[in-house]
Amino acid sequence: MAVVAALALLVVGVMALIDAISGEPDQRGPVTSGTPSGGGGGGGGEATRTSGAASPTSTVPLVIRVTGQPTTVVVRVADAQGKVLTNGQLDTGDILQYDEAPLQVVAANGGSLQVTIYGEEQPRKPNGQRGQWFVRERS
């Protein structure tokens, strides 16, 4: 009986690891995701994901719009803990907003993204090439 329980636990662990590595989000469509407020370990910011148009303001540190092909995007808090806020494929039309800084952003295809930092649209990256951005804390 103990062997069966251990084997079941091992299978569940492997499945969770595969899901984590694949980067596929559990939910599809418009969702709000992010980190819980006040929990330390990298800040209490929140990422909002929508599939429609959003109007960035100059007070929002980061807005990412997928205007080209779907691409993998990683957004992490740029501090000692490096908490990952987003790690997965974003689809054409997806928009993410982040209410905290500093942030590091890396996209597999930087040319697929329109990146706005504090209301200022960033220069487009070449299509098919990795893109990187840094969002500084506003003083």
C-alpha cells in the first residue's frame, strides 16, 4: 500500500513539473493574475491580462501588447528575489499591465510586442529576435 501511495505521489509531482516547465497557463482568455498583496519576497504587484484594448497611463509602469505572432514572455521583479510574475506564451491581442517596478522583461520574439513604460512606447525590436526591456522604479 505504501508503494502505491509513493508511486501516486511521484506521478503527481512529475505532472506538476511538466506543467511548470511547459509554461502553459492553466486558464485561457481574459484573466487577472499576479502576486498576493503585501506578501514580501518581491513585492505585491499585480499583472492584469486582457484580450481587448486598454489605455495605458503614464503612471502604469509597464504595459505589454502582443501585436504580432504569439510569443513566450518572462516578466520578473528586478530585485534580489527575482520573483517571476509572468512566464508563458502570450497570444496575439493579449495585453498585460504591471503596477510595480523595477521589472525585467524578456520575450522570445521581441518584434511581436508593443512595450509601453510609464506611458512611453518603446522602440520596436526586430521581428524574430529576442527582446529585453527594463522598467526602473520611478523616483
